[in-house]
Amino acid sequence: VQLHASGGGLVQAGGFLRLSCAASGRTFSSYDMGWFRQAPGKEREFVASTNWSGDRTYYTDAVKGRFTISRDNAKNTAYLQMNSLKPEDTAVYYCAATTSYRYNSPSGYLYWGQGTQVTVSS
């Protein structure tokens, strides 16, 4: 499956963005989906994931209550709604496909999008 992330940009602290991850190729609904982020000089870290149907989700503590992951299998697209953004959310955000949404390590993900930059100014 090929993944293409979009929707990043520059936003002020307290603002919001919605990232999209469009999939093509193999059946999108066959995979659980996740979002990761990587700030300069830091390792790639898990943000959120959801199962194939979107009714189960998993978040890192830093984004709970602010970010929401979802998917629309009819549109072959996953989303990450990011509210109440903070400067520490600044990073390149990646979407990825996996066999289990419970994985929170990059090594558990099979396919990756190219990343989209999110910058939150204070």
C-alpha cells in the first residue's frame, strides 16, 4: 500500500490542524493505521493508532484529549485531528500501516507515508 500524508502547516499555539493520509494500492481496510512524529534531533515517536474499522484507538499520553485519529475506508483515508496545539507538537508527522494498532514502535509498521511538517509557534 502506498501512503501520502498531507495537511501540515504553520499554526499558532492553541490552534488546530487536520492531517490526512491517503492510501492507494492494496486494500486500505486490511490494515490498522498509525501516526508518528519526529522532531529535529529526536527519534520518531508514536502518536496515535486505530484499528481497521476505526472503533479502537490508542494514543500516547502527550496527545490524549487533544488529538483524534479516525479513518474513512470508503475514501481510503486516515486522519489526525490535532487541537490545542503546543509548540512541543512541532515535528514531521508520518502515517503508517500496520497489522496491529497496538504497536507503538516504528518497527511494527510495514508501510510509511512521506511525512508532513507541522510547526506550532508560541
